[in-house]
Amino acid sequence: MTKFALHGYEGASLSQIADEVGMKKQSIYAHFKGKDELFMHILRDAKEIELSSKLRYVSEMVDSLMLSLVYDNDENRLNEKLEASWTVFWRGISRR
């Protein structure tokens, strides 16, 4: 991806890319039909990584919001949850 980012699609050669990753140009052809297919594969991987990261973030936010909705409006439940958490914590420490 570095060569594409630095030199653009047209400016990046398979020879440069092969050198950067420590392989021969012919080895790239063993996995991809050409620069087009390699570029699309890299873009798909980058998209998947980005989407996965965003999904994880949104999932954590939703979990946090759900907990807030449940516990922020019920002080007794919050206190019970905190007491249970501390009990587990102290049990773990006392066993060491």
C-alpha cells in the first residue's frame, strides 16, 4: 500500500512493490493476475480493517449506552453491580 500511496496507482510498479516486501516480481504474479488485482485486494483489505474498527467502536458505544440506560436510572441496581464487582475483585486479590 505504501508504494500506491506515495506514487499513485500509475507510478507504483510491481517491481517496486516486490522489492519493498522482499520478494520477486514473479512471485506477485503467482498470487495476483496483475497490478489491478493486487490493488483491489489491498483496497478490500484496508476497507475491511477500517469497517471492523468502526464496527467495534460503535458496538462498544452501544454497550456503554445500554448499561447507562439500565444502571443510571436505577441506583439500587448500580450499587448491587458495584458491590458484586468489588467482591469479585477482592476475592481475586485474596487468592494470590
